[in-house]
Amino acid sequence: MNAVRQSESDGSVVVVGGSGAVGRLMVDLLRGDGVPVTVVDLSGSPDAGSAVTVGNITAPDERLGSILASAVTVILAVPESVALAADLSALRPDALLVETLSVKSGFSRHVDAIDRPGATVGINPMFAPSLGMAGRPVAVVVHREGPLAQAFLDGVARWGGRVVLLDAARHDRLAAATQALTHASVLAFGLALAELDLPFADIDAVAPPPHATMLAMLARITGGEPEVYWDVQAGNPHAAEARAALRRATQTLNETVDSGSEAQFARLLTEAESALDGSGDRYRAVCAEMFGIVLGNSGNR
């Protein structure tokens, strides 16, 4: 990005984990701005699209240490366990460090513990990297402020990302609701559907738009990288609370139906809509648009 490049002595940006989905997104965006990027990963990957420097950020050898020492921006596109164990001793004191974790509280505490002087930013693209950043929300936690941090965030905005500034605790609570709860709901749907053991050809033939949408979401999640979804569920300190709320909601639905009271069921719908905080009409319009796409892509089912 131009603002970062003007601040760099050698134009060097290092993306650790650059062969993964998030890493490739960052590499492509940076190179699209003409920024020289070094991709570092545990092994070479045919999906990286360019040469990969093989190295282990948790135990960097002399070559990787030299690469890190010359970089002005280092992006950690790695799982939390790797990010927390990363050996950052070779980094320049004024280098910008960017993490891309789906959970921020642990890394925020880690930054405080190691007392790193340089600017440190956490970003969480709230979308599948393959969709691209333009027009999509990017949750941001600034662990340590600095000019390079702001320059990086300006670049995210220029790429089309909608920057949403949060502190680490609020990020994790929101991520538990918007990611952990959503993924858990979709996976539970898939497990329940598998338990019903109906021929998929029949399901596919009669599936109305809501069901077809759920099938599409299920396919997207199950076709993704397990470690990403594992981090969302296991790493977020609020994810268990979200799953417990889902379990209680399912039990409440069962009890309401078992009661035989249609009026009580209607009240349940009203209570559920309260989660939309007055935005029901807007999201009904979104749903109509989505279902129009689903109908168009499924032979006007």
C-alpha cells in the first residue's frame, strides 16, 4: 500500500502463513498496490502463486531471522497457537506487526506481556477470503498505536474493506455471536439433517429457498479449513456461551410447540425478531434478494 511503502526503507512486507486463504488475500492486495511481499510458510505451496520462503516463525533460522529483521511490516496469517508462540525477537522495534486471528483477547494480553514497542494491529476479515475485501467488514483491534498502524488501516479502507474499530474484548463477544453462533447453528443443522437420513436427491428436489440457503451455508463451512472453524469455536472465550444460548433456544422452541399454544408460539416469533432491533424490514428485503438468487441458481425450485 502506498502509505506503507513511503515509510519503508526497503519496501519489505513479510506475510507469514502466506500460502493460506487469509495470507493469500493479503499478499494479493499488497502486490496489487505494487508492494514487494515475501511469503513465508512451513512449506512451499502450489496455491501460493509465487515463490515461498520456507521457515518456521516459532523457531526462525538465520535466513528467516534476516528477512524479519529487514521488514517494516510483518503479517501473521497463522492460527492462534502459532501466533502466540512466534519468535518476534528479530523484528525491528519500529516494525508494524499485523495479526489476522479470529480471537483477539489472547494476543492482546500477549502483546502486553512481551512489551513490544512497535505498532501492532489485529484484523479479522469477517468474510471468506475468496470473496474479496471490497465492500465487506473488517474488524480491527489496535493493540499498539503508531503511524504505520494508521497507514495500514488506510490501505484496508482503500482496498474497499469497511473498517470496524473495536477493543479486543468487544471483538471477541461480537465474534462469538456473529461467527461462533452462526457456524454452530449451521453445523447443528447439518448434523440433524444427517440424522434424519433422507435421500439427498429427494431433499434437493423439494428444498424451498430457506432450506437451499442453509444447504449452501453448510457446504461452504464444511468445505473450508477445519482449523479456522476450530479456532472460532475453541479459541473464543465467549463461544461456549453462544452455543449454550443456541441449546437453550432450541429447548424453548421444543417446549413452546409441545405446549400446543399457537399464541405462545407467536410470542416466540416476536421475541426472536427483537434481536433485529427494528431492522426487520431491511433484513426481510435482504432475504427476498437472496432467495431470488437461490431460485435463479436452482432451476426455479
